[in-house]
Amino acid sequence: MSAATLSLRYLLTGFLFLTSLFLAPLGAAQTIAEKNLASCSECHGENGSPKDNRIPVIWGQNAAYLQRQLLAYRSGQRDNQIMSSMAESVAKDQLLSLAQNLSNLKWPSKGNQGGNAAKEFDLQKRLLAPQSMGLCLACHTADPSSMPEGTPRLWGQNLEYLLDQMSAYAQDDRTTNEAMSAIMKTISKKDQTEIARFYASH
Ligand code: HEC
Ligand code: HEC
């Protein structure tokens, strides 16, 4: 092998090495995003359906809402041992893009809802629902696409999780939103259960 070919080889190898250095961060960023999502799936479900009824659906949830909750877990404003340590393990800027990625995924269908909650929630069902649910529907609308910014979707959310959160607001165990705490204090336990059933079953 001639000296010229040899040095060309070194040059090429060096070039490839340098290119790989430049490309490495791109590849690494992708795996971090994938790793983050995979670690969430362990509890929140491979296909977006959590196995445990006390764990919320987060796929397809409102992006601004998810971001706000992740920051609240991170700062300790929303107190949950598991989720606080999860949120702390992810860098702040990645947390925000993770929320956006989660929001872009499809909310898991329970067979009868799949984004058609508005159609399912017809007049007859509205009459069967407790009267106090009218208030909830002003913000947690039947059609998830028409909800005010930052409002979480409740349709198709897990029943036990909804019940937990309603009483957490009412008892000031969850203090992420003053309006929700004030509202939940006025709703009887019986109505809370019925409303949660309505939202969870659609
Ligand atoms: C070990 C189980 C577990 C893992 C892993 C996990 N979560 Fe959670 N997550 C929970 C539980 C339990 C709750 C309900 C906590 C509560 O009551 O506040 C929750 C709640 C949440 C909420 C609040 C949803 C809402 O409707 O308010 C978000 C957002 C969330 N998790 C995102 C994530 C993300 C993002 C990851 C991955 C980085 C993740 N979780 C990993 C168990 C887990
Ligand atoms: C004025 C608008 C508004 C009204 C009315 C309202 N909510 Fe909310 N709700 C919100 C917002 C905004 C949040 C997110 C608050 C936060 O960051 O904690 C929320 C959060 C929730 C959550 C937590 C969801 C989750 O994924 O953790 C539940 C459960 C809930 N509301 C139930 C109800 C019920 C039941 C009613 C009626 C009795 C009701 N809300 C009325 C705006 C409203």
C-alpha cells in the first residue's frame, strides 16, 4: 500500500470519526426521548392503557395540562412520590417536549368512546347524569377538541384515578388549581362517584 493511499485512509477514518462525533448527539437525543417514553409506559401502558385503574391515561391528554402537571410534580407542588421522582429524573426541557409527544399519541379507545364522546353523550344520558355535572361540562366538555386551554380530558379516564383526584382537590391534598379545589368541595361524595362513572365509561 502506497504512502498516499495510507494517508488517504487515515484521512477518511478521521473524517468518519469526526462525523460520528457530530452525529452522535442527534442519535443520543432520540434514544433519550425513546427511553423516557419507554420508562413511562411501564406504568402508563405500552399502548396508552394503564393496567392499574389508579394510574391515569396520559396518551392524547391536553399538552399544556401535561406540561403543567409534570412541572408541578417536579417542584413538589403536586405531591406524589413516584411521579415526583420520575419528573425529577428527566431534564426540564425534555419534560416539556415529552409532554408534547405524549399529547400527540392517540388516546386509547375503550371501544365505545375513541374520541366520539360527544356523540355518545346524548341528551338521554345527560338527563341521567347528576345535575352538578352541568358545571363540569362547561370546562371538561363532551368534545375534547373544544376544551379550554390547559383543561384535562376526563372522558375515558380511569375511574379510580378520577375518584382519587376529586377527593384530593376537595381535601386540599392536591393544590394545583384553586378553582378545582373550590368546586370539588361543593360536590357531594355521591355525585362525585356518579360523575366519575359517567366520565370513565365513555
Ligand atoms: C411506577 C409507575 C409510574 C411511572 C414509571 C410513571 N408514572 Fe406517571 N403516574 C403514576 C401514578 C400512580 C400517577 C398518579 C399520581 C397522583 O395521584 O398524582 C401518575 C400520574 C402522572 C401524570 C398526571 C396525569 C394527570 O392526568 O394529571 C402525568 C402527566 C404522568 N404521570 C406522566 C408520566 C411520565 C411522563 C412518565 C415517564 C417519564 C411517567 N408518568 C412514569 C405512575 C407512574
Ligand atoms: C372553570 C373550569 C372547570 C370546571 C367548571 C371544572 N373543572 Fe375540573 N379541571 C379544570 C382545570 C383547568 C383542571 C386542571 C387543574 C390542575 O392543574 O390541577 C381540572 C382538573 C380536573 C381533574 C383532574 C384530572 C386529572 O387528570 O388529574 C378532575 C378529576 C376534574 N377536574 C373534575 C371536575 C369535575 C368533576 C367538575 C365538575 C364538578 C369539574 N372538574 C369542573 C377546569 C374545570
